[in-house]
Amino acid sequence: EDAENLSMVKIYLHHADNRSYGLLVEARYELLEGDSWQVVSDRRTEPVSGELTITLPGIPLQALRITGTSNSKQAENPDNHFVHIEELEWFE
């Protein structure tokens, strides 16, 4: 895997219907040993809508893991538990 020195990531979420999402975002860095993931943004209890900007330390990043934990429209439709990511943008 090629690692990238990233300083920031923007996650653009579907928000046409004022939807908000609970997210956990983790990073795996090249400098850490093993399969070690670090939490870079925990929005499980403070849902986000529209755009989430995450500042990173600028060291070699191997992978970014995004786990959706909630969707504000779940109450209306329990089968609608998806997190709708429209775009990812990253910056060196």
C-alpha cells in the first residue's frame, strides 16, 4: 500500500433533506506497527450534516476507515440506516 502525507480530509454527506449522521472516522498510519487504528473524528454522539472537515497530522496515512453509526431519518424508516457519502476530498 502506498501511504500519503495528508493534512486534511473533507467528507461531504448527503444533506438535501437536512439529514444528519453519526460517524466514527479512524486512520491507520504507516509509522504505527501492526493493524493499529487511531480515532481522528468521533461524531457518534454529535451527529454531523453536510460536511465534516478533519485535520490530520501530515504523516504517512495508509488507510481511512469511516463507520456510520446513525442516520437522523432512521425513526421514519428503520430500514434506512445508511450513511450517504457523496464525496471525499483530501489535501497534502
